[in-house]
Amino acid sequence: MTRIKEHPILGKDTREEIVTITFDGKEITALKGEMIASALISNGVHSFRYTEKHNKPRGIYCGIGRCTDCVMIVDGIPNVRTCVTEVKDGMKVETQYGRGEWK
């Protein structure tokens, strides 16, 4: 995992508790309390969804939940903004294609 351990403004990251989530069927680790997008990026994932019309990859853009570039299917629910949604142990995260479908 690649993470920023000390930030010039936010200070030192002291989180230590690790949780496990599943991304497209593969188990990855995350820090308890971090956002899904952060966990994915730290595990080398940069494409979160693909657009409906042109099938173009999208990843994190605004990072504050205002756009829809980071939406994914989380625990079967499509269009979850992963930049503002905390990871939970055992969470299932899937790449979203187009508008996503309810499962």
C-alpha cells in the first residue's frame, strides 16, 4: 500500500486499525475510517467507473462528493460516491459500468 503518512497541514496519520474490503472480487486492506476512494488508490486502483456512452474510465476528480466521477457499486447499491463514503470491514466494492444496476 502507498500512503501519505505525514501531511504538512493535516499532520501525522496515526490510524492503525486495518479492515478488509473486496474490490471486484479481490480482497484488499484499508485503514478504518478512510474513504473508499482513498483505500482503492492506495491499493493501485485508479479507475472506479466507466461512462455509459463512450465507456471511458473515470476516477476521483473533486474528492468532496460533488461530481459523480468516483461512483461505484457498494454492497449492491450503485452510484455511491466513494470519495465521501467510509470503508467498513467486509464491504463489497465493484467497478460501475454506465449508470449501474440495482442488484
